[in-house]
Amino acid sequence: MSQENVETIEGVIAALNRGDWDAALSYGTPDVKYDASRNLGEWRGIYEGRDVKRAWETFYGQWESWRLEIDEFVHVGESVVATRLTGYFRGRDGIEVTARLSMVWTFREGAVSEGVLYDEDEALEAVGLSE
């Protein structure tokens, strides 16, 4: 995996942690796709382009605070990276939630073209790898 792809993912996560949706989107292609179809919440779906911002606003807007941390990068190929993430969320009533998840990031011409959200280990299976 290229160092540039790692830095791009780190930039996206840093921007999400700041709540800077436009900065996070700046790392993507104009037609970037965010696939959250495996989730059970009201923001479940597949979003493209600027609709990705709406999905993030809907999800993160329900939390008082949040922080995502990258636990691991898994090399898949020249244009695909899988990451394991931990999300730390604090609700408006003080309830804290920790979630482990994975994403498969696809790149095109140095930018994220797709991010697919999975349960923690499903991402590796989705790209043909097993632990």
C-alpha cells in the first residue's frame, strides 16, 4: 500500500474527528461513494458525492462527541486498503459507546473513490483475505 494512501486515510479520519465534513470530502473523488448499507441505524444506505456529507452529519450529529482511531492498516492491493477502526462515542445523555468496525477504501488517481463500512472482520473477507 502506498504511503500516500495511508496519509489520505489518516487525513479523512482526522477531518471526521474535527467534524470538518468538507475537509474529509476533499480527499475523495467528486463521485466518491460511502457504503453504510450494512448498518442498522436510520443513516443506513449508500451515499454518493455530496450526499456523503449528509450521511456524516446525520450520524455524527446525534453524538455529543466522537473520536475515531485507526487500529490497523491491511495491505490489499495498489488501490485498496482495509482498516480496522475503533470509534468512541459519547451521547447527549452521557452514555458512552465504543464500536469496532472496518472499512475497505478504494482509491482512484490518488483520491478515495469508495469507502465501504463493515463489521470488524468482514472487510478482510470482502477483499478475499482471511486472518
